[in-house]
Amino acid sequence: GINAEYGTRMLVIRLVFPFWKWFPVTRGLDQHIAVINEYANGIIAERKEELASNRATFDAREDILSRFMALGESNVVELRDAVINFILAGRDTTAQTLTWLTYFLACSPHLQDELLAEIQEHCADEITLDSLKKLSLCQAAMDETLRLRPPVPIDIKTAVGDE
């Protein structure tokens, strides 16, 4: 079938296999890319609709796409490419972080029990944004995982000027 996962794999093959044009390893790639583009375009359309109907709610958003749009960026192709870039970049780093968190929890059964108790205390009835904000031990476990095993261990930054 046609799906985003297959499309992503085919794009990677194009990067690492220099002779992809002469071999049918990426046959049907356009259909898979269309699925990814359609998903990203849907996100942009929803955000544009929100911008048109309720500017105050839109201005309260702090995500990258909303910030680009608030600055006046309206080129759909550039917005789509930004959405896809963040989805793909976040997918791998999130998976890596959750894998390390799972490993650390497997090594610490007492921490598993404490986290479970905290989750049962604050999220017993339903999981809401407010209940998630109360999970301080869960946040600490995630922060410690990111400190010990950052998904992007080297991120060099340089100042563009004096303060």
C-alpha cells in the first residue's frame, strides 16, 4: 500500500544509493510523497482556517508553523516543507529518547513503581493537559533521559554578535 513510512525509506535509499535512477528501487515514490504532502497540506489548511476565523486563538499558538504564518509566510510549498522537516526530524529524536527512557526504567523497577503511582494519582479518570502538567516525576525522568542520552549530542552554536 501507499504510506508515509515507505516514502521515507525510499527517500533515504535515494540519498545513500547513488545509482537509484538506473534501478527501480524507488518505483512509485511519487505516490508515497503525495501522501506525505497531503498530510502536511491538511495541517496548513487547518491552521489557515484557524487564522481566518479566530486571530486571538491563533496568536496564542507557539508552534513553528503558526509562527511562520504569523510573520506573513504564505508560500504553501515552503510551509509544507517546514512541516515535513519538523515531523521527520522529531520522529527519530522522539523514538530515540523514548527508547532510552524505556531502558532506564527497565533498569530501575523502583522508579517504575513511583511513576505508576504518580500517573494513577493524577490521570486515573482521564488524561488531560492539566493532569499531564502535574506529572513532575515523569517530567524529571524525561529530563534526566535527555541529559544522559541526548538524541542530538552535539549541537554547535555560535554567537552572531555581542550582547
